[in-house]
Amino acid sequence: MKISIKHLWREPLLHFLLIGVALFVFYDLTREVSSEAPNRIVVNSGHGLLTVKA
């Protein structure tokens, strides 16, 4: 079964995938990288609260 390029460009799934890839690339290029990333996660046993400590 041959699929032509014209037919492929009309596929909504291809458009969805291309838009998704573009959004991830845009986010990766525009996000600010924080140098103060937390390096330890502590789970408190009292109320099940999650606390992130640097």
C-alpha cells in the first residue's frame, strides 16, 4: 500500500504530532533554568504532606 505525501499531509494525526513537537521545542527554548534546584525531598509522616528542602 503506497501512501503519497499529499495524502499524508492531510492526516489530522500528523498535524497533532507536529504541533505537539513544536510546543515542546518552544517550551524547551524559552524556559528559564533555575540553578537553585532542590536536591532533597522529605515526606512528613504526620499528615502525608510533601516538603521539598534545598
